[in-house]
Amino acid sequence: MATDTRLAFVFGGGGSRGACQVGMLRELLQLGMVPDLLLGVSVGALNAAVFGEQPNLDGVRKLSELWLGAPLQSLFPRRRTLRYLSDRESVHPSFPLRKLITDNLSMQDLADTKIPLHVLLADTHSGEESWFDEGPIVDILYGSAAIPGVLPPLRLRGRRFIDGGMINPNPVRHAVELGASRIVLLLCGSLTPSFHSK
């Protein structure tokens, strides 16, 4: 009797440690593991989107080039640290990260990935998870990585969103809810949220 197995790759959050997901992806593909579903949060959402646009070893090479050439200093310039002492809502502007996303993706909508992709953001009003599988891809990927105080929150559809990794850095449970029977977690950060209720 045939079994209906759905394989999900879950790309966890973890800042610049997200570079290690490139090597994980390469090994998984070389083992013949091709996912039916992608989930991502924070830096993992960007990695998942780049891979989802070209889900093969060529896509992994493109992702590797992104990380090797990523202008991290321009994303988070040290000279802006003193902005913490001002009334601004964040230390850094949104433009450099938005440009990085735009420069590395040709898609306009999250729904255009070749493998379905679900991206996690945190709703600042409810404090709960907000999942997107369609909509403006640059906005959604930016919002999923918008660390509070470091980057401005995303304002979309009358709501405010921040880095989904703040509440769930490794959203495995949602993969189960979407029907995944096999799950591979591409871990690059902690197994626990940065903030959690007691």
C-alpha cells in the first residue's frame, strides 16, 4: 500500500548563522531529499525563498553566493549604534535589508515559489504567530527578520509585524499542521525562543 508522505524543510532563525543552512541544503539534495513544503522564519525565510525559487543545486549555489557576498556591514553599520540613544524606533533603517532581498529574488509574490513556502512573522498587537504563503515577498521576508529595536517593524495591511523568531525560532509544529509527515529542521540558532511567557 502506498503511503502519502510529505517532506517539509523548516528553515529556523539565527541571524548570520543562517549561512550554515547552505551546507545543510547541499547535503540534503545530494542525498536525494527534495521537499514538498518549505517553512521559514527570520534569516531562514530568506534562505527558503531563494531556494524555493530554484529548488536544486543551482539554487544552493546562488544562495552560497548571496552569503559570500552579503554586505553585512552595510546592513548593520556600527556607526549607527548611537541611534539607540535617540527617539527613533530602530537602530538601523530597513532599506539595506530590503535591497538585499530584492537583489536576490526575481519573484514579486510569495506564492510564486516553485515549492510552497510559508513564512512566519510575529504580530506586535496580539503577540501571536502570523503565517503568510502569499503576498508581497520583499515586505514579508523583511518583516520576518525585523528584530525589534534593530530594524523598523513591518507595517502591512493595517498591522505591525516583527521577527517571527522572537516567538518561534524553529516552527516545526506548523509543518505538522500543514500535513508534513517527515520534517527536516535546518537549525542555525537556539532551540528555544528569545522571549517566552512563564
